[in-house]
Amino acid sequence: MIGRGERTFNYAVLLIFSLIVLVPAAVLVVAALSPYTSGQADLRNLTWSNFSTAWTAAQFPRHLMTSITISVVVVVVVLVVTPLAGYALSIMQIPGHQALFVLFLAGIMIPLEGIIVPMYFTMRSTPLGGTIGALIIAHIGLNISFGVFWMRATYRAIPRALLESAQLDGAGPFRIFTRVAVPLTSPAMVTLGILTFMWTWNDYFLAFVLISDPDRLPITVALGEFANKYTNSYNLMSAAALLVALPIVVLYVFFQRHFIDGILSGALKG
């Protein structure tokens, strides 16, 4: 049983960390609604037009579609490839599965700064150089390493008795995967999809290096370009930042329960 003092301490810590997150967010919202370029708070004269001004000035619709396209394609590919690869490494234990898993781990441990230069020159030597195709391939490669690690650990938590029962009933590896493994690990896959979408959407460094067409910039890089033009308009920059962050917030709120289930319990039922 958790004592009353320990419970109070836990709530106090949670409250402190909540304030650390919420206070800057509240300041950003107030600045975005300010009628003054300095972002000075004026709650009696909230200027909602800052959002429409930032939306138009930054040409966000075009960049928003670019970010959505990149993020959705990356998520779809990752959610197709990593469950299959994780299943092959953990349940089927294909020949060389341990060496392959170490290779995937290397993709997680090597920092992006260590591979960005050869990645840039490699992409530049292909027809995809400077296009969103290069960025999509780069994000897929970076996210697959973590996705395989995530799904392998999830599949290893499935009780062997369930898999053996399916085998005794005559189910083959692919049928076990589709009828047993995927339903049991669907919340973990949802969590992986959300994380992949967030990491891809929030990326700035890769997009800044690999994309050369100013009309095809993701929304995060477009936000940087907008900030350079409107350095002295803190209210417009705040409004633009909120517009960029809004899709991620909506996504998390919508899938919050699945996200938490996947993180805490590994998504196993029963």
C-alpha cells in the first residue's frame, strides 16, 4: 500500500513537472494571441487573426501537405516492415537472427550526425537527390531500426503457449502472425506509429540538409524560414509555432489510450 505521504509526494512531483510543461505552452498561446509584435500579453484584445496571417504568410498549406505526405508514407512503410521483421527475428528465429538484430541495434546507436554527410552525398548521386523522396527513404531507414527493436521485444513477450496452440491447430507461420501476433500487439503497433509520425513530423535537421527545393520544404523547415523573415514579430512566430504543433497534439489526444497501453503493458491481452 502506498502511504499518504508518498502519495502526496508523487502528486507534488507530477504537479511540478506539469507546470514546467504547461507554463511555457501557456506563454506561447498568450503571445500568439497578442496584438503586439513583442508578444506582450493583452487578454482584453485577443487577436485571432495572427493565426490566419501566419498561415498565409508562411504558405503553410503547401508545406503542410508535404509534411503529411512524408509522415504518412514513412509510418505506413514502418508499420508494414517492422512487424514482419520483428516476427522473423523473435518468433521464427530465422538463420542469423542474432547478427541481424545487432545490425538493427547499430542503426539505433549510431548518431545521426555521424551518418548525415555520407547520406547526403549518397542521396545527391541518385535521381532522388534534393527531393522529398530522399527524405522519405532516410526517415524510413532511421525509424526501421527502432521499429524492429520495439516489435521484437513485443513479440518476445507473447506467451509461447498461445503460439504452440496455434501450431497444433495446423496454423503456419504467416497465419500465426496475422491471427495471433498482430491482434495481440496492435496497441504496440499504434504506439510505434504515433512515435514514428511524431519523429518524422518534428524533424528539422534531415529535411534542412536533404531538401533543396524551397517549394517542397516540410512544415518545420518552413517555420524556420518564416521565423527568419519575421524575427521581430514574436506574436506571429508564436502563432506559426502553434499551427505546426497542433497536428501532433491532436494525434496524441486521439490515440492517448492506445499510446499509454502500448508503452506500459506491451499491448498483450489476457
